[in-house]
Amino acid sequence: MPLLAFSQEVKVGYIDAEQIMMAMPEIAGIEKQMSEYNAQNSKYMQEMETEIKNEEAKYEQMKANATATMKADQEAKIQTLYQRYQTTLRTIQQDAQQKQATLLKPVQDRLVKAIETVGSKNNFLFILDKNTMLYKSAKAVDVTGMM
């Protein structure tokens, strides 16, 4: 008996999720917001880099005439700046990923809803993303245009 269940035609569709998402009007606004966010953070990181370079230059100028304590203090200051830079960079990268995920969530939810609607209306057993498929039969249907 189980063989009869498999003898029915399995209807599989696929989409280009990236193409669909890029066509959604909200994406331009999200890209703009992320670009502004990244530009602001890039400026801040450049300011930190300049501060580090200035302290390194100060160290190079003073090291010939400085005491061991003065050198150690300046080296510690530079090390602290490097550590702050690395911590800030990681935080900014994590925040950017979180911000992008938050901004994209409603768009992704709309896409999932559209996929469910098309799949349900057209009796598809599966709808896959073409960018993650390893093999596609000629019987698979591109439903990107139905979204």
C-alpha cells in the first residue's frame, strides 16, 4: 500500500528568493539605512585609528629621551587603545548584523507568506530556493514570477 502513495506525481517548485527580495520596495530603504549606519560607524572607527596612530607617533618621538616608566605608560596607553578598537569593531559588526536582521525580518516574513500562498494555491509539495538546490529535475517549476 505505501507504494501507491508515492506513485502520485510530486509537484516541486523553486524560487530565486534573492531576486524576489531585491525586487521588494522596502529593500531600497533598508539598504539606505544600512549604508548610513555603516558610514557613521566607519567614520567613528577611522577616528579611533587616527587616535592610535597619533599615540604611536607620540611614542616614537619620545622613546629616545623617555624613561622606562614613560615608555611603559605610553605602550600601555596604545595597547588599551588597540583593545578598545577591537572591542568596538566587534560590537559594531554584531550590531550591524542584528540591525540588518531586524530590518529584513518583515520582508522575509512577507516572502514566506507569499511562498505559502503560491504553494497552497498551486498544490506544490515543496518550494525550494534555487540557490540551495543541488539538483533540479526538468519537472521542477520555477515559481519566482508567481510571488
